[in-house]
Amino acid sequence: MSVSSVLVERLAAELADRHAMITTAESCTGGWIAKTLTDVPGSSAWFEYGFVSYGDNAKAALLQVDSKLIEEHGAVSEKVAVAMVAGALDRSGAAFGVAVTGIAGPDGGTTDKPVGTVWFAWGGEDRVTTTLCKHFEGDRDTVRRQTVTTALTGMLEFVENNG
């Protein structure tokens, strides 16, 4: 059993105990978190919506992220991750959500935001939000795998601490 599947099983139990739904807002993972969640049979009891907002226009259209935030801070930023999770929660009506936005590579990095930079935001219906920035090493696949695992680990911790 993979680390991700163990995390999802634990998260599923926590969500089921609370009769709560989760949502995702994904950029650099392209839906991989939602895929991992729905690998578990019965996931429709606690997962209904996932948003893949890979481009800036999608972040604005799907998640109501203000384009000025993206212009001022960049798509890979704490403020955009927070806006993404807030938009996903508003659109889905879920009790909990996770958002990820990052640079998986091999291109797109800068001195300030090198390849492997990923911002995470976890939020709840009470609008409590926790954020984290990670700088992962490795190729595109490795960065994305680490992002999924970190997103799931953080979501489990968030639900346990805020449910």
C-alpha cells in the first residue's frame, strides 16, 4: 500500500466521522490529488468536487481568484493559494479544502521561485486557513508526487485539528 493510499484511508475515516466533504483546487498537480482521493472505493461519501486550475484564467474563472492577486504576487504565491482554497470551498460547499500552486519544471522557475517551489493552503468552512511553502528537489514527476503527499498529509492534520 502506498503512502498516499494510507493517508487517504486515514483522511476518509476522519471525514466520514465528521460527515464532512473535502474539495481540491489544483494547479501543478493537474488533478492528481483528486485522482488519489477517488482511488478509494466509497470516496463519493466525502469527495464531490475537484478543480483543476492549471492556468491563470482558470484560477479566475473557476475559483474566483482576483487576477490582480496573480499579477501582484504571481500564480505561485501564498495569497493565490489562499484565494484558490477559498474559491474551491465557496464553489463546492465542502467543509474542508486543499489548494496547491507551484512550479513542477523543468522550466518556469526564477531566482525567487525556483523549480520545485509549491505553495499549499488548507482551509475549512470556518475560513481558518493554514499555508506552507515547500521547495522540492527532483524532476517534474518527483516534485508532483511530493506535492500530492504533502497536500494529503496537511489535509489530514488540518481536519484532525479543525474538525
